[in-house]
Amino acid sequence: MTDQSSSEPTAEGTAKRETTLDARVIDVAIRLGVLGLFAYFSLQLIAPFFLFLLWAVVLTVALYPAYGWLAARLGGRKVLSAILITLVCLAIVIGPVAVLVVSLVETLQFWLHGITGDGLKLPPLPQKLAELPIVGDRVSELWGLASRSLELFFEKIGPMVVPAGGRILSMLASLSGSVLFFIVSIILAGCLFVPGPGLAQGAKRFADRIIAPRGAEFVDLAGATIRNVSRGVIGVAVIQGLLTGVLLIVFSVPLAGVLTFAALILCIIQIGPALVIIPTIIWAWSSWDLVPALAFTVLMVPVMLVDNVLRPILMSRGLDVPMLIILIGVLGGTIAHGLLGLFLGPVVLAVFYELVIAWVKAGEDG
């Protein structure tokens, strides 16, 4: 009787505890479901602006040291400092783009006048091209037509080049959209400078809730990586690209915009602009007189080598992102998001790489 009476309350207590546990599980599941539902709809609302906000955060983190320095020099005037930094960034983006657009328009006008006014004449067709098998006769026919009248030539090949022209126009439209994206992101970044410290503390507290107790450390690491890659990779590449473009335009080098963009990509993937600058210098010596060719060379060689001086100054120590990570970020970002991804891709991938490495090391230390 004693054993039976003592076992009955135990079974009853176990049943109650199981019922309570089931109720708590159901309660937590309902709460998580409601929270997940709100998170889903919130993310849908934020999704159209996500890339704007992401790039604005990257710009804010990268430029915050400059903003803090300027604010200290202006007697703590934070709003004025944020406005000045924003205006400088807008000038850096809009100025070169405007110059390149003007150069492109002038080039197109020159070609248009040459085509319609017969101002452009083709040299005689090289004999080797005329003797090519299969295509030699076709090349000779088109070359002769172009020699007589470029306008008739383009009328004949127009149906073949219209699809390519459509793709070029779509690329130009995408480029203009990317420039507008940069402008909006810069303005948003200017609005984040003043509340930046409070937002950083909130990010650290949120990270601590997710990956305690090292969440704040990971946030600091992400910020350091953003500054490192933005200044040492993107910043140096933009400086070299701008200097290259300015000199190409000043010396009236043909296809200055295309060469500048190629130099910018080579700089971002850490190859350097030499593959663009050296052939251009060789072309200048073969096409220009001694004085302009020498002046062009004297100015372009330092531009080609300036990254060796700027990168050690702008990149902080202790962070070493492999070149392969930068290359994948550039290519993947460009494929996914066009011109914007060219800049944002390597930054995001480098931050992810550094955080994963830090997380693995933290697990090994633990």
C-alpha cells in the first residue's frame, strides 16, 4: 500500500510537468511564429531599399574616421561635418561621370559628322585580309563600300548591329541607374554619420544576443574589415581610376571612358592599371610628337605606381584578405548587381570571409 500510494503522486506530477512543458513549447512556437511573420513582412518592406542601406552603411563605416576628424576641427559641429563629407563624395561621383559623359558625347558627334559628311576615309584594304579564305571576298566588298561611303556602309550593316546597339543602350541605362544609386546611397550615408555611434552600440547589443559573448567583437571586426577594404582596395582603385581618366581626357586619348573603366576594374582586382597605361604610352609615342608624348609618360607613370604608396598608408595592419576573395567579390558582384556590385561585392565578401575566419578561430580557442 505504501509503495503504491507513493508512486501515484509521482506519476501525476510527471504528467503535470509534461503538460506544462508542452504548453510552454506551444507558447514559444506561437510567439516565434508571430515574430517570424512580422519579420517576413518587415523584410519585404525593406527589401527594395536593402542595397541602398547596405551601401550607405559601408560608406558610413569607411568614412567615419574622416567625419570624426573634420568634426573635431570644426569645433564639434557634427551636422556641418556630415554635410561637407556628403558634398565631397557627391562631387567625386558626379564630377568624373559628367566629364566622361561629355567626352562620350563629343566622340559620338565626331563620328556622326565624319560618317554623314564623308570626313572619315578608310585606308586601302591590306592584301592579307583580302586573301583570307571564305571571308576574304566579303571583307573586300564591305571595305570597298565603306571606302566609298560610310553612310551607305552603316545602312547595309544596320540590321546586323542593331541588336548590339540595343545591348549597349541597355548597358548605358544600367550605368546611369548605378550612378543614381550611388548618389542616393551617399545622401543616406550622410544622414547616418551623426547617429552612427548609437547605431553601432545597438548593432553590438543585437550581435551579443545572437552570438554571445563575442558579438561586439565580431561587429568591431566587420567595421575594421569594411574600412580596410574600402580604403585600401576600393579607395585606391577609385583614386587611380580617376587620375587615369583625367589624364586620358586632358590628352584627348581616344576611348578614354572605356580605358578608364578597364583600369578601374584592374585596380580593384589588385592587378593594377599597367595593362591599360603601358599600351597607351606606347601608342602615344608612336602617334604624338616628342613633347606631348614625354609629358604624358611623365604623368602616367606615377599614376601607375601610386597604389604602392597609398595602399600601405590606407590599409590597417592585421587584416589580410586574399586576392582571390577580392576577385570573386568583384566578378560575382558585377554579374549580380552590375556597376554597384563592382564596388560592393568585394567589401561584403571580405567582411564575410573575416567573420568566418574569426568564428573558426574562436571555436578552436574555446
